Amino acid sequence: MPLEIERKFLVKSYPPLVAWPVHMHTVSIHQRFIETGEDGVIERVRAVHGNGTSQYVHTIKKHIEGGINEEDEHEISAEEFNALWVRSSYQTVSKVRVIFDWQGRTFELDIFMAPATMDPMLEVELESMDEEVELPPFIEIEREVTGEKDYTNWKIAQRKT
């Protein structure tokens, strides 16, 4: 399985979307998780809507260490999505994702709609955890949360509403 290496940051504030200082686009994401019964392995089903299109994605992730996962991800049909969606016993995680480039990297700002109590998070994927990352100055970061399980979408889906 390919590796996903990312750093995550809890966001204190960001510009209004209508006044974003760099080119960006948004997508709407709705996702649920399915129990695999295997320690450290999660299954996710996700619908991504944006620019008049919809994409459905099935992902199996295996936790390696903080910020590093093995990830097997592939697009599925709407019918496959619906069949997997109903298998989840966890709450839906819904968010608007703002995607933009800064200093040669693609960043994703997740603004959570459900559960509504989650603070926004900024993510950046890397080739290795040793890489230097220059954070965009127009986003105020509260702190880095890479490797903190409470800030994974899997843990967010398990929270009581």
C-alpha cells in the first residue's frame, strides 16, 4: 500500500472565503467509517462534491506512526458508495475543504460542518516527515496536532453528538 505522510494543524482563524488571498477552490466532503475489526486499520467511504461533479471514494488506512499511514484508495460507483455508507455505525463527518497552493505545496483547510464542535484543521501532505513546511501566514495556527489521535477524522466520527 502507498504511504500517506501528512502534518495537521489546529486552526485558530482564517480569512473569509470571499476574501481568500490566494487562488483556491472548495469541495464538500461527507464521510463515514466502517469498523474493520483489525487493530490500527480503518475503512472509510467518502463522497466529494464540487464544481458540479461528485466522486465516491473507498479507502483502507493502516496506521504506521504519527502522521504516517498506509493508504489504499480508489474511486467507486454511487451504488457501491451507498451500500458501504449504510454499514457504518459512526456519525457522519461533513466538511468544506478549501484547497490551495502555498510555497510549492498543496494545503487543505477543513472546515467542519458536522460535528459542528470541531475546530478547523489545516493539512499538508509530504514526501517525508523531515521536510520543512512553510505555513501560510494568512492562516492563524493554534498548534500542530500531527499524530494526536483525537484529531483524526476516525476519532471525530466516534464522538458523541
